[in-house]
Amino acid sequence: MKDKYKVCSLFAGIGGIDLAFQQAGFEIVWANELDSDACKTYRYNFQNTVLTEGDIRKINADDIPDFYILTAGFPCQSFSVCGNRKGFADERGNLFFEIMRIVDAKKPKIIFLENVANLTEHDNG
């Protein structure tokens, strides 16, 4: 790959999705994660990536550098058969709309979302 495609990672966790993209030759330019323990591991593994630790609802999309691909492994408890299955009625389920807020603002060419299969059956699909 001549010029690396730039990736923005939401709900980055410890960086599992990001590792796959990095190993495929992509550049992770910015990431966000709420969990402080996950952030410690992420920073260790991705020392060249800007990681913003904190609530995604407080992130200003203008503060995110330009990117080509958006990835997000957002919370699954609201949609999983093992969780409370409240879908978008659960605060964690509504975090999906934070992804869409950033998509609307930044207009990535590719969106890669990771979640449980049951997501497609919630709230009328």
C-alpha cells in the first residue's frame, strides 16, 4: 500500500480491531476509549496513535483528525441475548448514535462496526 489509509477507532478497547488494521498496513491516527485500564494497554500497544480517554459523548468531531475508515466495537450488552436486550432504550445502546454523529461530521469512506449478531433484530432492525 503506497499511502496508508488512515483509521479512526471508536470504543477502541485494548486495540484488537486496530491491531488487525495495523497489521494489514493501515495507520490508526486517532482512537477513543472510556475504560482507563483498557487505555493503559492500548497506549502500550499503539504508542504512535493519539488516544483520547473519556466519554465519546464529550468528543467534538472537529477535534478528530481526518481519516478514511471509521471502526467501532461499541457496547453489546443492550443487544446481546446474554444482556438486558433493551436495545436503544438502554443508555449503552444509544452509544450507536454517537458513532453516527461522528460519521455525519467526518464522512468516512468506510465504516467498520463490530457487535453481536442480535443487533440486527433489535428496534425493528
